[in-house]
Amino acid sequence: MKTLTKIIIVLLIVIAIPFIVALFVSREFNSEGEIVIHKPKQEVFDYVKYIKNQDNFGVWQLSDPDMKKTEEGEDGTVGFKYSWESEKLGKGKQVITAIVDGESMESDLFFLDFSDDANASYITVEEKSANETLVKWGITGKTPYPWNLMNLFHSMDKDFDQGLENLKEILETAESDDKAKLRSYYRQTFDDLAKSVDGLSSAQLHFKPAPDKWSVIECVEHIVVSEPMLFEWLKMALMQPADPEKKS
């Protein structure tokens, strides 16, 4: 009987030790990864500001292809909410809280299986040169007791590093066929426009078929002024996550 009592006491002590140790372990944690991507800063930012694009490079998102996801609001803007439910990763949500265009995207992360307290996630971009961008991706927060004991043994740094490696590969790989065709078509139409007015005299360029009609030079001027704006809209559309509903 005494032996059984001693065994029970030893087991209780063994069980109690982690809970006691957790009392002295900081509940605060932070993890971060960084990488240099050989792309212009704005181009990189225009991709990472969309939370749904993390499905393409985030280690956790890629680890469970069966993860159920829902969204509310417009991705890439403050207030957008992205929720998930996974047998492997549990439940959670991410909400964009701040965006500084071309600089950073901040969000609150909620891991609902453990705590409703928000953890602060961030992605920042910093120009190293015209075609080099330093990207930092990280998180700060608090782990509830006694799960904070895991802070001694586990860090998410490697997950962020791998996610950024995935991001680098995505952004630095060769252009897709669609983008290549688009750029080729853009150059073709530019050349066609130049050829269509080449050799015209000043009188021909300024001739109006009617008072309320535009001259050739006015048409060209309109194209030159509006083209950069339209091209930026197109670039922004290409950076956004694919929307199957718009396929048709």
C-alpha cells in the first residue's frame, strides 16, 4: 500500500512540474522571418497586402488543403476578415487593422481554440535598391497559461522563414504565359499607334473633321495621359487573388 501511495505521489509531482514551470515562463512571444526579394518594393507590397495570397505561400495554410475558409469585406483594405476552420490547425481568424501603402500591412490574429485575445501580425517591405525589397513577416502576442510552456520548445521563426522562401519563389519566377502575352500585346499596340501617326504633318495632326470632334493630336494626347492610370489599374487587378466567380 505504501508503494502504491509513493507511486501516486511521484505521478502527481511529475504532472504538476510542467504547470509549476509554466508559472515562471513568459506568456509573451514573438517570431519573425525576413528575406530579400528581387522585385520592386511596390510590386511586392501589392501582393502581400492581400491576406488571401498567404494561401499561396504560408506554411500553415499550405499544410492543410482541406481547410475551410470564409471571408468578409474587401481583401487588401482595413477591416477585411478571413476565418478558417481546420482539423489540423483548429479555428481562427485574421483581421486587417492597418495598411500603409507601399510600407506595411498589420492584422489581428485570433486562435479561437486557445484564446480570444488578439495577436499582432505584420508584413513590412523596405527598399534595398530599385529591384531589391527586404520583407519582414512576424507576429507578437501572448500564449495563455499553461500553453506558454511551449514557448520554451517551439518557435515560429522557421515557419515564417519558409513562408517567405515560398513568397520569394512566387514573385521571382518567370512571368506566366498570360502576363507575357499581355506585355507583348501592349508593345504591339504601342508600336501600331506610333506607326499610325508617323509622317503626319502639323496640319494633319491638328485637323478636326467637325468642331465637336477631336483632332488626331488630341486623341494621341488622351491616350498618353490616360494609359498610365489604366495600366496601374490592370497591375493592381493582376496582383489580387484569383476570383473564380469572375472567370466567365
